[in-house]
Amino acid sequence: MIPLKYNVRSLTVRKATTFATGFGIALVVFVLSASLMLAAGIKKTFASGAREDVAVVMRKGSDNEMSSSLENANVSLVSAAPGAKKDTVSGEIVMVLAMEKVGAPGVTNVQLRGVTDAAQRIRPEVKVVEGRLPQPGRDEVMVGQRIHRRFANVELGKSFELRKNRPVTVVGVFTSEGSSTESEIWCDLDVLRGSFAREGSVSSIRVKLDSAAAFDGFKAAMEGDKQYGFMALRETEYVKKQSEDTAAFIGIIGTLISVFFAIGAMIGAMITMYAAVANRQREIGTLRALGFSRRSILLSFLVESTTLALFGGLLGAAASMAMKFVRFSMMNFASWSEVVFSFEPTPSVILTSLTFAAAMGLFGGFFPALRAARVSPIQAMRG
């Protein structure tokens, strides 16, 4: 086996071509890592704060809370179901509001949620970090930290209209452990009902259960009576469904872009390795004359191309780690509202990116390595 230091020396001697090829592979890995991090960030944003012992009740057949409608009287019915904690049941209305983005033309949808006092008992992770909670019955709202200052007039103390001639004042900013709830605006349920003539109905009912194990009994009670048309889901299952389409879209687009970039990077690596074979004919002949087999030559050049690719992959993966500090907003396909996500670097994302880089090195270096292995030692030493 040819010593590894021979390949390392070869790469350091050819600094310009090594850097150019490594930089191309680094760009590919950066794009792939960023897309995978964003997909992981989407899943984490939706899953964060979701609990196994919380159930979401909606109209059967609904894809999300916005498409669901239940009578307000059903809140009492859910409260009386087996396994439900009586003081932690919250009927909520979910809508979207068109708002202007700061620093960008046009408007986008922001999710608006009408809640009761029980909403925070169900979601203990929701914390007010600036200002205060909206008072029941008053035209006040609080906004999630991720959309604070990203939209017009959602700063603390400012006002915007829920609908024409119905202004509300921002009195608080809240966090929710980085979950998608931080991309919502919360107001009192009765205020939202009065503004949009939704008296007597809610979009969904959230309920905290006695334990996670109580869900099966609760679900059977909710869905057993067909006249009500209820559908009960664990909160974790519900948020997973809300993130699937968006995360899949980002993952597919990112992978497709990376594949196209990877083809270019592999061609670049192949050209680099072919040039190395052409310029090192005498070296290859000498190695063969010293007794190294064709297999050793083949493996040596494959190791060299893979090392080069991993070098580029490490650069790209390291650069992609900086994306953790970037916030990215896009439309959630389930609710058609703007949600702010963060890039989430995970060990699996980095490992996948480096594996992809190594694969580029192997495929890009195979044919040049095969050519090097087939070089006749006598012809090579003659030049």
C-alpha cells in the first residue's frame, strides 16, 4: 500500500488546483447542509413545545385548525370527557391576517389565534418577555418574538387593525421555546369573535389530559359518538402533520440543487485528477517499478480524490454552521401563513453532508484512478 503522506504531499504541491476543486465541493456541501438544516429546523420549530399529554380536537376531516369549526358548547362536552383536566380546556379560533412585512414590498399572512386564560396553562412554555398579557375583553394583543418587528405596527405599544375600524394595541411579546407559536399573534377569544362575527364557534379545542396514557380513552370518547363529528389527535401528532409538507419541500429542493451542483463538482474533481495523472506519469512508473501493484495505484488515487473531497466537505460543513444564527421565514403550506424558522445543525446533517462529499470524491476520482492504474511502467518512465 502506498503511504498516505504521498497523497497529502501531492495535494499540497498542487495548491491552486487543490483549492479550486476543494472550494467547489465546499459550495456543494454548504448548499446541501443548509437545506438539511432548514428542514431539521422546520421540524424542530413545529415539534418544540408539543406534548404527548395534550390533545387537539377538531371537526372530523379537517386538515388543520383553520379549516375546522366547532360549536362553542362543545368545549363543555370535551371538558367532561374521561381523561381531560377540567381547568385546562381551551376553545380557540385560528385565522390569518394579511400584514405588511418590514423592509419588503407586499403583504403576507400571519396566523392570529384567539385564546382563553386556559391557553397558557396548557402551554406553560409560553412566557411574556416584554410588556404584559392582553386583558380579557380589551382590544389588546401579544405577538410572538419571531415576528416582533418583522411586520408593520407589531412593535410594543403600536396598533394595527384586525379589520377595518377595529384597531388593537400590542401590549406584550412572548416566547415559546422556539416553537411555531412564536410566529403567531394572540388575542382574547371574545375580541376575535366580535371582530369577525364568529360568536358561538371555535376552530379547535385544546385539552390537557391527566397523563399521556389517558389519550386512547379520551380519543375513543370523542370519536365514539358520530353525531358530533369530532377528531382527536395528540398535539405531537398534529404538529408533525403540519410540518411534513413544508419540510419535504425544502428537503427535495435542496437535494435537487445539491445534486446539480455535485455533478459540476465531480467533473471538476475528475478534471483535476486526470491532470494529476498526466503530470505524474514518471511518478506512477517509478511506483510500479518499485513493486506497487495496479490495485495499490488505484487505491492511492482514490484515497487522494476522497481526501480532497473531504477537505472541501469539512470547509462547507463548517461554513454552514454559521447558518444557525440566521432566521428564515416562509409560507407554511398547511396553514398558508408566514412562519419564521431557524437552521438547525444536527450531527446527522453534518454526517450526511460529509458522506455526500466523500461520495463525490470517489465517483470523481474513480476513472482517473483507473487510468493511473493502467499506465505501463516502462512507457511512464520514458515519458
